[in-house]
Amino acid sequence: MQRQSGLSAHATRISKRGNTRLRTALYLPALSSLRHNPRQIAFYARLRTRHPSGKPGVIAVMRKLLVLCYALWKTDRVYDPGYPTAHLAGQEIAPATEMGRGYAG
């Protein structure tokens, strides 16, 4: 949520305007992901250096899982933990065209 009035625009913040049931359903998978997924652990560690509280990092992981689920559903692929991402490769990677290749975000 972005607060804006006239010429002033404040930093974006997490709001409670979204779907409560979806947030509730994503909380425990995000915590589990933070215990077992090395990419999510590294992502959370980077966020934790900027925020003293861990809550924004957990919420960011929740959003990352939601985007990942949507991308997998939309492209009709299965999750592949070894899928190279542009962040890890240092360059942009074209999406795979064959079915069965996964996407990891």
C-alpha cells in the first residue's frame, strides 16, 4: 500500500487489505520454506540485514511463494529446485519451451 497526498509520497507498506484467508494459508508454508529451501533462506537473510524485525522478511517469502505458485500454474510446469534463475546466473535466462521443466523463483 502506498500513501500519497499531493506532492508527498510515502514508502510502501504492508497492508491488511488483501485476502485474509490467503495470507493465513501462506504463513506456515513460508515458515517451512525458510527451514528447508536454501534459496528462500538466502533471500530471507538478505532482507533480515535491512529489517531488524523478521516479519517483513516472512511476508516477502509469502509473496514469493504466491508468485511462484501462480507462475507454475500459469505455465503448467512442475517445480524444479535446480532451475537456474537470472539472479543466480547473473544474466537473463529465456524461459524453457518444453513441458516438464520447472520454474524456481
